[in-house]
Amino acid sequence: MDQNQKRFSHNDSHVVVIVGSGAGGGTLANELAQKGIDVVVLEAGALHTQGDYLTDEWGSFQQLAWLDKRTTSGNWRIAKDFPNLPAWICKTVGGTSTHWAGASLRIQPHEFKARTTYGDIQNASLLDWPVTREELDPYYDRAEKKLGVTRTNGLPGLPGNNNFKVMSAGATKVGYTQCNTGHMAINSIVRDDRSHCFQRGFCFQGCRTGAKWSTLYTELPRGQATGHLELRTQAHVVRVEHDARGKASGVVYYDAQGKLQRQKARAVAIAGNSIETPRLLLNSHSGKFADGLANASGQVGRNYMRHTTGSVYATFDQKVEMYKGTTMAGIIEDEARNDPKRGFVGGYHMETISLGLPFYAAFLNPGAWGPAFTQAMDQYANTAGMWIVGEDMPRATNRVTLNNDVKDQYGQPVANVHFDDHPNDEAMREHAFKQGSAVYEAVGAKTVYRVPPYPSTHNLGTCRMSARPEDGVCNAHGQTHDIPNLFVSDGSQFTTGAAENPTLTIVALAIRQSDYIAGQMQRRAL
Ligand SMILES: Cc1cc2nc3c(=O)[nH]c(=O)nc-3n(C[C@H](O)[C@H](O)[C@H](O)COP(=O)(O)OP(=O)(O)OC[C@H]3O[C@@H](n4cnc5c(N)ncnc54)[C@H](O)[C@@H]3O)c2cc1C
Ligand code: SF4
């Protein structure tokens, strides 16, 4: 953290307060600061940098992950396997952009029109986004430049590692034609004052070289350097406050010493990732807003999506050493189309994945033990792996609610995450398991493992954008329908999940939102 950063008074009511410093919040903060708008970023996590990252998988998880209690319900296997860990999200400066793998894909045009394209799917709450791909393209351009996404803007692709070579050979044999080393927010050359990727691997533990984009060492310090951004760490926001007219007036947070503080604000933007964002809105209920802020529609927390995931791992006669090189080193795109003839709407990607041995043991088949399990562990060096990421159906009943029976360290009700798989999700996962297995079997796999989804890394949709206020929480700019100076600035905004890893879109939306906020301020509408 820049010790010389500008500091703003708690009573300064002209600042924009941003909750969370991850992909959404960190980007929005820097974009606003670059325009000369004063910003205070409140981040619940502590500062961890390349200097203190740990090369120990569980140690790194303990260091970076959000471990405050959450609860779960629903028929998803997570509720049984990881009842207090529905999601794999970070609580650290830079948020989950410290942990992420860097896959950066644009949502496809038809996915912005999911309701129109897929029709009326039973027990799903599909809706078209109030923004089109065409409208978002200029912001995707800016996001790809910012992140240095490989194979865009003339940047070379990353070299494929062994894990990719196995997947690519299998893909060709199966007849796929769109298998490549992906679009990654990882420097393939020295650029942006950061190193190129050293292919050291274990990208989830934080990138020591800084080759992988993270708000930690790009957006946040650049924003601080403008003199318009103050970052406060270990500042856990528990409440957004409003004035008598119902406009957001500031936030209340616990500081690093556990002392309650109040920061006044001209506008508030919440980017706590899609579980904490609705939780904060719900916990901010008041006499005027008994059901929580921005919740006149009753939609806050609903339509929680987490992508249809799962992994396929396979063992081979020869060594693969999947852990060498970038964690996500390649992608098969052929199944990402919408082709209902396959028995489901929407599509999915297959992306190489590699977990360290401790996570591999924990996620392969939670609860399993005995000879078959130890054999799988023994074969670790000879194992290749891929992760499935597909569009899941939004459902009003899949939702984040407050669990008033369980409180966190600040006495606040924790989030309960309820999720039932939709039949479309199950049909897609089955198809992907079959296709993923075929890819590995085509190149001589000895054993293939279908691995269930682990705690959700892509958390989306709990404060969705909608054209009509009654269908969602915010408009096409992330501005809440009910409170004009209250914004949602993370993946909670997603109207539907699409089949693409979400962060590039979160960043594109944050850039677009910053232009909108600046314009509103100029017109004195904020
Ligand atoms: C292992 C892993 C791999 C991933 N790989 C990819 C990938 O390859 N491609 C991709 O697109 N996405 C990937 N993701 C997902 C990606 O990291 C997220 O989509 C992205 O970081 C979300 O951005 P965000 O701003 O919504 O939230 P985050 O980046 O999670 O930031 C939220 C921040 O808000 C803070 N916060 C929350 N509540 C409060 C509060 N009340 N007060 C103060 N601060 C608060 C948190 O501490 C956190 O720092 C991956 C995620 C994981 C875990
Ligand atoms: S493999 Fe590349 S992106 Fe991943 S941690 Fe190493 S240097 Fe960073």
C-alpha cells in the first residue's frame, strides 16, 4: 500500500465509496481516480503482496481466501461436501484477482439475449441483458488492453504446456477444431511495467512475477498515484446508510482495530463479489427499506449462478506434470455454441486445469478413501486435467439470504447460499463429462475421473441488471433501480451467466460504469 496516498476525512461527503478492491471494485476505483474523482476503497482483507505469497497450497488458501462463515442449502453437492464454504473467493487486497487463472473471454452476442434465444425454460428465470454485445464491445476493447489479454491487440499467445498438449491432441482426434492456448490476462511479453510469465505454475497461489493481471499491483497503485484514491485495508463494511430522502449517504465499517467507523459518501459502489454484495444490501435494511437496500423488487440475492462446472482428469502411461506452466493453458471452444439438439440450451468450454496435490486430493471425490483413491494420488505426475465452464440457468429460488441463526465476528447474520441444479445444468454437465472423457480416451487415457464441482469460483447474478425495475436490482450501468447513487460493480450484475469466465466482463462493465458515473456527476445528477 502506498503510505503516501491521499487521505480523505470520514466526514468528506464528496467521495465515492467503493466496497471491495477486486476485479470490479479495483478497476472502478482506478478508472474514477484517473478522471480526477475522489474515491475511498474499503477492503475487508489485509494487504498481501508478491513478497509474502506462500508456496504451500493450503497455506496460500488460508492467507488469501474468504474464510468468514457462510452456510449452504439446496441439492448441490457442495452443501454436503463443503457446507460452510460454498464459494472460493478471496479476502485480501486485490480480491479474487490475486487467485484467478486469467482466462479472459468475451460473452457471445446471443448470450446477452438468453431469454430470446433459449425461450421459456421451465423453472428458470431467464432474462435478456439490458445491454448488448455491440454496446459492450468498445469496453471489452479497453478491458483487453488493460489486462494485456493474449492473442488480442497483437500480443502473442502463451506457449502450451504438457497439459495443453495432451488436451489439444485429444481434441483433434475427437474432431474439435477450436482448441488453442486461450485468451489470458497474463503477460506473454514484458509489458505494462510488468514481467512476462515464467511458466512457474500454481497461478492460484498468487503470481510472484506480476505477469498475471491483478488489481493489487495495477489498478490500485495507479489510482493511488493520482492523489484521488485512498485504499483502507481491513475495513469491513457492515452497512450502507441512507438519508431521509432515501439516497445513499455513506457506509459503516469495522476498521483494523475492530473500531466502528462511518465514512460519508456522494455515491456508494458495492463490489464485494456476488455473495457479500447482496448480503450487505440485505443487512442494510432500515425503517424506510425494511427488506434491504435496492430491494423493492425482492430480487436482491436471487438468481445466484455459479456456472455449470466439474472437472475431468485422466492418467496416462507417461508423465504429464500438469502443474508445470500456467494453470489454465488452453481451451476447447467447440461446445460453447447454443445447440439444443445436444439436450440442453447454452454451451460450455473445456479449459485445462491443474491443482496442487493437496487440492487435488480434497476435490477429486470428497470423502473418498481406500486403494482407488490412493492410486489416483500415486498417478499425480501422470495426470492431465480440464475444467468445464458452462452456462447455468438462473432461478429465483437459487439465492443468497441472511441466516439470522449464524452470526459473523461482527455479530452480522451470515449469508446462506441456496442452490439446486437445474435439469439443464445436469444435462450439460453430463454432456461435458462425456466429451471431456472422449478427449482423453482418444489419446490413450488409462483411467478417467469425473470430478464434481468444488466451491464456486465464478459467483454471479445476485443483483441482476434488468430493463424493468421489477425484474432485477440495477440498470444497464449497474445503477440500482431504487437508489440512484448506489451502484453494483461486480459479477452480481450479470443478468445471465453465459459460458465464459466472467472477469473480463466484470472489468468491461466497471470501465463503462466509471464513464457513466463521471457523466452523471458532470450533469449534477449524482
Ligand atoms: C481459483 C480461481 C480461479 C479463477 N480463475 C478465473 C479465470 O481464469 N477467469 C475468470 O474470468 N475468472 C476467474 N476466477 C473468478 C474471478 O476471480 C472473479 O470473477 C473476480 O475476481 C470477481 O471480481 P469481483 O470484483 O466481483 O470480486 P473479488 O475479486 O472477489 O473482490 C471482492 C472483494 O471485496 C471484498 N469485500 C467483500 N465484502 C466486503 C465488505 N463487506 N467490506 C469490505 N470489503 C469486502 C473482498 O474481501 C474482496 O477483496 C477465478 C476465481 C478463483 C477463486
Ligand atoms: S505461471 Fe505465469 S502467470 Fe502463473 S504464477 Fe507463474 S508467472 Fe504468474
